[in-house]
Amino acid sequence: MTHGPPRMSEHELEQVIGRLLQYGVLLAAAVTLLGGLMLLVHHGSAPASYSVFQGEPAHLRSLTAIVSGAFSGEATAIVQLGLLLLIATPVARVAFTLVAFALQRDRLYVLVTTVVLALLLYGLLFGGA
């Protein structure tokens, strides 16, 4: 008799992954909504100018700057953090699936999921460069 971690059924795995996606999207929406409301409170009465496109400031283009800006209460950084959480949700799903397949000792799916996760991370980290 071999002892090891109990295997998760496919249905249980799907349920956990579904909850991960739901909570990730809800968290991202809540953070983005909070930042959006803060922007409206602080800048809601300012006139909008659509004649010239203005991207995000340079200080909001790195992960560390976004996180530190969000924790210091900067509204635009909070919105950016919410969007990053939204992007991170499916990546977290793939990472969780990789762990689940590793626990089930399914080598083929571990290999395939590792390649998918590596491609996702490569695209996120180096795709805009």
C-alpha cells in the first residue's frame, strides 16, 4: 500500500480552478473600482481632453512602482494594480494547474503546463520590450 497525497478528482480540480478564477476577477474588479472611484473623487470635475493621447506616466510602468504607488494611496496606481491582478488571474490558474498535475504525478501534463506557463511569463515580462 502506497501512501501519498490524496488525488484530487477532475471535478474537484475544476471546482478549485473555477473558484480561483472567480475570486481573482472579483478582487481585480474591486481594486480597479476602488481606484476608479478615487480618481473620480479627486479628478472628476477636471475637463477631459481627447485631442491628444496621454499614456500612463513612466513611474507607473514597473511592477514595483505600481505596487508601492497603490500602497501609498495613489489612485492611478490602484487602477493599474487592479488591471495587473486581472492579467495575473489566468497565469495563477496555469500555475495552480501545474502544481495539481505535479501532485498527481502526470508527467505529460506537467511538461505541457510548464511550457504554457513559461510562454505566458515570457510574453508578460518581455513581450512589450
